[in-house]
Amino acid sequence: MAENEAHKTESALTNEDLQRLLGLLSKIAYGSVTLIIQNGKVVQIEKNEKVRLK
């Protein structure tokens, strides 16, 4: 149980990761952003952007 409590006090996202995520979200019109998490930490951010043709 102590291990679970340690994960609660640590953030899965650093401030730098959060800023990157917010930057991606502000620039994408259609698509998705996926966070890959291992051991309670974000290890990868994937952006899949769709281009709509009219």
C-alpha cells in the first residue's frame, strides 16, 4: 500500500510535459492526442492529426 501512496504524491506529468501537451492541444483542429504511461509516468505523447478536405 505504501507504493500506491507514493504514486499519489508524484505527478504523472511534469510541468514541461504539461506545457507540451497544452501546446499540442491548442494547435490541433481534428485528431487525437494519446498519453503513453509506464509506472505512473508519462513516457510518450502521440499526436494524430486529421486534415479535413472540403
